[in-house]
Amino acid sequence: TNISNNDSAAWPVANPVVTCASVSDAGAPSNFVADPFLFIQGSGQVNLVCCSCVQGPALNNKDGDTFYLFYETKNSITMQGDIGVSKSTDKGATWQQLGIALNEDWHLSYPYVFEHNGQIYMMPEGSKRGDLRLYRAVNFPLQWRLEKVIMKKPLVDSFIINYGGKYWLFGSDHSGFGTKKNGQLEIWYSNSPLGPWKPHKKNPIYNMDQSLGARNGGRPFQYEGNLYRMGQDCGDTYGRRVRVFKIETLTTKEYKEIEVPLGFVEPNKGRNAWNGARYHHLDVQHLPSGGWVAVMDGDRVPSGDSIRRFMVGCVSVAVAAILIVLLGVLLGFVNCIVPLNWFIHNTGKRNLTLSWERPNAFTSRVRRFCSRLNRFPTFLRGVGLMCIGAKNIYGGNGSEEPYPYKGQYSQFTLLTMTYDARLWNLKMYVKHYSRCSSVAEIVVVWNKGVPPKLSDLDSAVPHPDRIVGFYPRLIDGSPLKYRGEKYARTHKGYNMILTGAAFIDSQVAFKRYWGEEAKKGREMVDKFFNCEDVLLNYLYANASSSRRTVDYVKPAWAIDTSKLSGAAISRNTKVHYGLRSHCLMKFSEMYGSLAGRKWGFDSRKDGWDV
């Protein structure tokens, strides 16, 4: 949903506003929602294009704050489309799921809702039934009664507009011989939305490529005296995107339209966006306040993606199985049916006839061929096919992959609002969610009381002022001396993390290390060709606004490769430690001592710093 010319605090809304999950949570099992149509209660105006803005004594909200949203919802149990409805009393900022408005024995979709002579009508698509039906609300919005079968044709995605003194019905009939699916459009006209309907002289208006927008994609609208029609581009996949056409001529004998820019900004999140793979329906309406409101559907995966992935996966597994069977049969044939004594010409005795040499030459070629089949690349092909099969069947659709945004890959920012009486809850929240790999930061809005210090919260989210890593060191004593991890363990604490296996904010670290303040320290690093990680720890301790600048994390698995190869980082550990001890004393003079800082193992109580 989107809206313009509205300064209320509720906008912009958090899209998407309705999902199959929200419908299911309300008690109507759903695995798909689409084709949304808005019905604005109490707008107090007449829309010349479509009377969807309701008038009448029962609907008297003159500001038009109440929105009803009708949409197709696919029942995950019956696998049939029903018509669901949601309600918003704050111009679309929040929505309440009301339930199923219309449920028939056949598939329903495209719930086009409009008002005529004080009555509210719905004209959903039910092409599986073979006709086009009109329903009237007897208890809006959840109770509807069949009013009339207005056409004995299985029209799909149809709408009715009042334009130029006549009612016009646009729809597509895919049942005819030679009709191009999603590329056909017909127009009918009448003096009443209840019919009877007469065909346009040029029917079918279109019967062309499915990517050119013939099939309707939402409610038409009028802007600055011009009439616009929504069409679906189904070129790459069904409902790939919406296209907009300005209708220049609409009479009983002529029809002409031209495509105009939609003005819709494509999502920069790729497949992760709620409409990253396709969006095929748009309903635009003019609000009484002068603004505009629009509702659009979208999906993260192409149409039929789950079936395609399942088929590709099954074919890959089947091909791998066939290769294995064929390879086994050929090797068995060579080893069991073609004995080695057939190769008697290789013994050096030439007393066989020429007729024996030909079969021997043949069997030699067979053995060479099978030996090539049995080589490692063939094994890799089989494994590769099995991996492709498993990924397509069980690996998901790829829409959860991270996407680059402003130079970094996507992660979530969590926002929570709380106050002093719920500090215990906040601590649990931060401790749990900060350990999720997809969480980049947690923003806390403090509502009442004295806010906690950052050190009071047990957060594992990488702090820009913190070095998080696997190898702890404890720097203390007089004079300062560099020691290994065993010393830190013995004295039950650490105040330095080696950066060779650590996580740090690259921008913060780069700025500090190459800043003017670190110039003298870098000169020492260049002189000894050592101590760059020690320097970075001092820089963080000196520049950070937080007292704690290091965090130890226990690795799930680690191995000292120097025990296997005999080669360590330094050929002489004693000299290496001596240089580092000298760096400690010099850096302490430059940037202040680390000796007063110490954090114990298992201080976070999360099981990862023991």
C-alpha cells in the first residue's frame, strides 16, 4: 500500500500490509494472496470511472478514513481461491483481517467491488465455472448474494467502468480456439452494469504476445481528464509486472490506447523485497482529501517456481542415478563378460589368426572407455547432479539471499520501545536477538525512567567500538610482558583480542589505524614488521566511548597448524614475544595502558566466552 499527500504520523506504512501469514493467523488458512481491490467507505464523492467510493446514508464517514481491502486468498487446504477482506480505520496504516467474504465451489479471484444506485456489488473472476457473475452485498462486507449471471463467457480479470455515458466491461476470454493466453482482451458495452452487454465491433481488441499488457491488471482510474488502464506483463513469468495504458479512444466502434510510464521504483532488495520477483495488480483511487491511495500485490518468487524447482531436482537425481547404473553395468560387463585372457595378443605370442586380433582390439577399446568413465571427474559429475537435485528440492527459492545495499549486505535492524519497569524484558530481548547472525543492530526507544547503560545489556551484536575474536591475551605486570592465551586463562581474564581471527567494523578500524594519531605507532609496526594487531587494540581502547573494547568468543573448532607443519608465524617465538613486549611498553606511553582493563571469561553467561 502507498499513499501520497498525507502528513499523518502513520505514513508511510510498513509494507506488505496483508500477507498469507496474516490471513492464516486470523483463522483462514492461506498460502497466497493477490488481486487487491480497495473500497473506500464514505468518500462522499462520485468517481466517474468507477463508483467504488461509496455514497448513502449507511456509509457516512465523509473523510474516507475507512478502507476495505478485498483480495484473492488461496486456501492452503482446499487449494482453491476464495475472496478475503480486511479493514483499516486509519487510512491503511493498520489492518484487521475480517475473514472470508465469498466462498464458492470453484476458484475465485480478482474481486472487483463497486457501487451502483446505493447498492454494493462484487464481480469476481470465476472462469472455472464458465461464466461471469455479479454478487450484491446483503450485509457488507462479509455476506453476499448472487445477483445475476451477466455473461455466459469465462472472462478473466474483468472490470466495469462508467465512461462517456455508457458502461464498459473489459475482460479476457482464453477459452477460444487460437486465443493467446494472457494476450487477449475483449470489450463489451451496455446502458447498465447489470446488462445486457453487446460486444465491441473490434473484438477481440488484442490477441498478441502475453508480455504486452493485454490482460487487465487492476482498476482503471481517471487523472486530469484522461482514462488509464492497468495491464499485466506476463512475458518472463505470469504477472511479472504492471504496465499502464492511457486510453485515447473508446467508442462502440473504435478503441485506442498508448503505454505511459508507471512511475514505480523497482525494489533495490532484489528477490528479498515483497514484490521482488513480480507484481501484477494495481488499484489506484483518488481520496476525498485530494491525495491518492494505491494498493499493489507482489511476490518474492516467480509463478510456478516451486513446481519448476521440484521438477529440476527430480530430473537431476534421476540422471545421476542413471549414470551410476550405466557405469556399473559397463564395468560389470568388462570385468565379468570380457575376461583378461582375451588379450592374448599382449603376451608376445603371434600364433593367433587375424580374426582374433580384431575382437581383441575391440575389447581393448571397451576397457579403455570404461576406465575413463571410472575416473574422478565422472564421480564429480554424479555428486554435482545429486547436489543440484537436493538444492532444488529442499534448498528453497533463493529469496532469502542477502542483497547489497549501500556497499554492505543486508541485515536486520530491530527496533523496540520499552521503559524502566520492563528492563528485565529488554535484557532478555537483547541477549536473544543479538546472537542472531542476521541482526546488524538493535535500536531501543526509551519511554520512561532512567535508561540503562550499554554495559548493562548483554549484547553480542558487533559494536563499532569493539574487537570480537577468538584469541584472547592479558596484558599486565611491571614491566609489561606479552604472553600467550595460557597466561590469560590462568589469571582468569583478558584485555586484548588478536585481530588475525576477529570481527571488527572495517570502516572504524581503517579510520583509526590510518589516522594521524596512529602515525607514531605505525612507524614502530613498520620498523619491527610486527605488532599491528597490538596497536589496533591500543587505538580502540584510547578512542572508544565505551570502557569495554574487546569481546572473546570461543571458536567451535580450532587447530594449530604449526603443530602439523613445524612452521609458526614467527620462526623464533622468544624473539617474537620480545618484540611484542617492547611494543606494549611503547604503545602504553603513546596511548595509555591496558593494565587497568580486564574482563573475565564466562562473564557474558552465554556459553560462548568460556
